[in-house]
Amino acid sequence: MKIFIYVLFTISLIFIISGYIIEDINSEKFIGGGTFLLFFIVIPLFLYYRWQNKKLKDFILDNEKLKKMKDNN
């Protein structure tokens, strides 16, 4: 999964950079396609990969954690 995300990220960057380098009518489609690939496919896959086995409760700040923070200071 990690390699797949890197490959898609590289492809999207190649599309975006080639869209800026190539002076053609369709260059805007390369930029748009690379941006679409990056923001709607690569980033959600990356977030899913990174948060796969994590508990959301560990990252939420609640009263217990606030008390622990106050006690430590």
C-alpha cells in the first residue's frame, strides 16, 4: 500500500509539472488531472493508511486529559 501511494503521488506530481512545462492547449488538463489525482485519490489513501489501526479517542482532548495536563504542570 505504501509503495502504491508513492507511485500515485509521483504520477500526480509528474502530471502537474508536465502541465506547466508543456505549452499546449491540453496542458491545463494535465494540471487538473494531477491535482484531482493528488487531492481526491492520493491524500485519502494516505490518510486511511496512516490511521488504519489508530483509535480516534486517543487524539480527542477531553476533561480527563485536561486534568492530566494541569497536574503535570
